[in-house]
Amino acid sequence: GAPRTRTPTGAETGAPATANGQQGAYLTTAQGARLRDTDHSLKAGPRGPVLLQDHHLREKITHFDHERIPERVVHARGAGAHGVFTAYGTAEAVTRAGFLKKGRETDVFVRFSTVLGSRGSADTVRDTRGFATKFYTDEGTFDLVGNNMPVFFIQDAIKFPDIIHAAKPHPDREIPQAQSAHDTFWDFVSLHTEAQHHTIWNMSDRGIPRSYRTMEGFGVHTFRLVNEAGETVLVKFHWKPKLGVHSLTWEEAQMLSGMDPDFHRRDLYDAIEAGAYPEWELGIQVLPDTPEETFADIDLLDPTKIVPEELAEVQPIGKLVLNRTPTNFFAETEQVAFHLGHLPPGIDVTNDPLLQGRLFSYVDTQLTRLGGPNFSQIPINRPHAAVNDMLRDGFHQQAVHAGVAPYRPNSLDGGNPFPAGDDEHAFLDVPVTVAQAPKVRANPASFDDHYSQARLFWLSMSPVEKEHIIRAYTFELGKCYHQAIKERQLQSLANIDPVLCAEVATGLGLPAPQPTEPLADVTPSPALSQVGGEWPSD
Ligand code: HEM
């Protein structure tokens, strides 16, 4: 039946239907009274002071005074687009998620972003890029909140405020540091060596994408899928751009930051308006759900690790086409609110400690950023599934809830609606066994390997990519004032690869240290290279 709890249309509440916020041929006040003049304030005579009674002046200025909301604490600068996701049906065996059944089409909204810059910062800085997708599925919204790099700096969300403090502008000078956070950034990543893998991705060409349209996307964490039979697999999500993966050169990126700081945002908008709709394939690496939660000795709960594609193929499960630009940047791109807990039946989380903290952080920050608990009623955030929840009241409540009281079951209100019980469309918390172990503030020992995959990445690069990485480290470390920090970072580079370390050390005019741990014996993964294929060994 029709849901009883929902956001009513304007007609039902008697208010104007504000799909586009404007109605009628005449300018009015916010209360709908027609205005004669909006260009002059009401004065005591043509040369007189402005009258306090000028309610139109006060309404206009007061509203303007409150037009801004806080920018996101991270990923403040972004650009968004609407599109459609079409499922191939190839994931049907591993997940019950209805939107992944063959041929299903689901509306999506994607927001791409930089991480560290403020809302007005340049697009082409060296940084990680956000790649957040909202799938408005008919079984509830699914948010895949990923990045253009498959790993993260830290292994535990409790360190997130620390890495961001190290990378955002100085507290005294407020000098934006972008990726080149220099002393504090390099201090952090050389002291927290689990960050070395993500850092080498940032120093590679992946840190300066050519276009949002030419970026891969990654869910980063391992997720758990559950099928109709209750069987589970572990997966990693990948977005593959139809146009291939392409980057700028450092010189192009720097020039564009000055000449066209809106380069990526403009490119996305212009491409869609021109009908050159950007496309990605969504793929999954399917990994067995074993009690150890490892694959090929890789700990799947460690967000600083990838599973090389040569070991587990990325299987395409659907196609994304972005085909519509936002009508209003604020209403859509600025107010969109993603959350890893937005999961439809068939997709569940794992115990990755970074993921677990993210499950708390997004809603928490949005309570402030979007002004209270009802931001899921903002048009861009409204699910396309019927909503029938027990949440009531609060700032900016749009719904006019009927019924006796939101408790279930009750005997006064017919007891409806009921929870969905065994319904195949109901969300299932996969009953994973939790270890019988003492509480600890610690990570598993398998999280202690900080260098082998940074080395894997380095060894997988083509010569020109290696050259770019060397130059990026040399440039960014060259901005540090503290020699001890440069030396400590060189030590990490020595543990990744002596050639890389020696080249950067030469560029910095410092001696190259010896590795402090044995170099990992790894097999290069050609899929990591943007050039790909075969290249002469050096
Ligand atoms: C925002 C990705 C880790 C807290 C974002 C956005 C993306 C993203 C793409 C922008 C969303 C948008 O466009 O609106 C990631 C990835 C992570 C990660 C891939 C690691 C795998 C974390 C962690 C925390 C965190 C560990 C905190 C514990 C936030 C917050 C925002 C944000 C507070 C702002 C959200 C808002 O204002 O709506 N993240 N993030 N992130 N992230 Fe993360």
C-alpha cells in the first residue's frame, strides 16, 4: 500500500509546490505577496534613513545573510552529475541486491571532489579525488563513497582527524598546503608508515588526473555481499572509465591551476552538455568469505592494501552513464549527503576499522553541515524507494506525519506498518561470527606490513611513470623546511626501493639511507600502470 510516512508534495501541505522554487508570473515575497519594487528600500523621504518597518528589505537581506552553509570538512570542492546505472546481471549469483539484476536501470548522482582544498580551490592540484555515487535503488539508497585511489593513508578511523590536520592549512597562517602539505604532511606520513602506499599513489600521475571522466574509482574497503541463499562473498568495487585512465603532466597541472582553476568541473559540465556522456563500468573482485578474511595472504580488512587484478579479475557488473548536469549547484552538488551506511539488501559492511569509523562520521558531520536531522528530506537526498520510517519532528521537518504514535507494534493504529520480516527485500545484517577475544586498542599484526605494496606499485610503473614519481617526491619534499623530515621520508623510500630513494635523495642533495627492512619480493601488476601492457625492464 501507499507509504504513510513520507515527504508530502506542496499541494498536500497547502504550500507552493517548490520543485523549482518559483511559481507564477509575478515577483512575490517568501509569503507570496506580490511586490511592486525590489530595487529600493523604504525610506523616510527620498533622502531619509531606511525604515525598520521595511519587511521586504529585511526578508531579502536576512535570507541572503544565511545563504552559506559550512563547507565539507574534507572533500569541500566538488562537481556533480546525474546519470543512470544499468546492471548486466553478472552479480546476481553473489548478491540479492535488486538493482544489480540484469537490465535494471537505477538513477544515480555522482559527486567528484578533491580532498584537501577549500570550496574555491583549484581543480588540478596534486591530491586524491573523491568518487561518490548515490544509487537511488527501489530497495533503498546505496552510496558507494570511494576515491580514485584504491588504498587509504590510515588503517583506523581514529587517525582520520590527525592525517587531515597534518594535511589541511596551517592553523596559524592558514596557508593551504594541498597535497604538498610539506612539513606536517611529510612528518605524518614518515611517522605513520602505513601511509606510504597511498602516498606513492599520490606522487604518481594518479594524483593529477586529466579529467574526472578519465579516473578510475575504488570502494577501497572490502564489502560483503549476500545472495538469495544467504551465501556470502567478499568484494572490492572498481569503476573503470570508458575513456581509459589519463593524467595531466605536472607542468600542465600547475599552469591550469592558474589559468583555469575550474578545469575539471568545466570539463565534466561541458562534456555532458555536449552529449559526450562520460561512462564507467562498475566491476567487482569476488573473494571467498573465509574466517581469516584474507586473500593470497593479503588482509582484506586492511584499507592500505589492494588485491592485484592479476590475482582476482575485476568482473564487470554494470554500466554508469552520466547524462544530466545539475540544475542548481547548491541544491544538488552542495547538499548531497553520502553515507556508507546507506546499504540496500544484499550489500553489507566488513570489520575494516577505517570503514567502521566512517559509518559514524558522515551522518555526524552532516547533522551540522545540513542543519539538523532531516537532511534526507532534501530533494537530492530523498530515496526513490518508498519511505515509511519512525523518525519524527526535528529542525526542517517537511513531512506531516499521520497516525497515533510512532511505536510498533501498537494496538491503536492497526499496528501497521509492520517490519518487513523475512521479506526478500528487507535488509539483512549478515550474521557473521564475532571473534571471542579480549577488547584491545590494537590492529592485527598483518596490518604491520607497510612497504610491500608500495614496492609493488613502484615496480609496476613504466619508466616514464617512475620518472614522474621521482620528480613529484623531489618537488614536494623539497618544500619541507625540516631536514629531519626529509631524511625520515627518504628512509621510507629506501624501504620501498633503493633506486627510488637514491634518485630522490640526489634531487634533494641528501645521502640515500640503506633499507631498514628486507625488500619485499613482489611480482609487478601491469594493471596498476596507466601505460599498461609491456615495457622494457630497466
Ligand atoms: C567526505 C571518501 C575516509 C570522513 C568524503 C567524500 C568522499 C570520501 C568521496 C566526499 C563525499 C561527497 O562528495 O559529498 C573517503 C574514502 C575514505 C574516506 C574513500 C577511505 C577509504 C574517511 C574517514 C573519515 C571520513 C576515515 C572519518 C573518520 C569524511 C567526512 C566527509 C567525507 C566527515 C564530509 C562529508 C560531508 O560533509 O557530507 N569522503 N573517505 N572519511 N569523509 Fe571520507
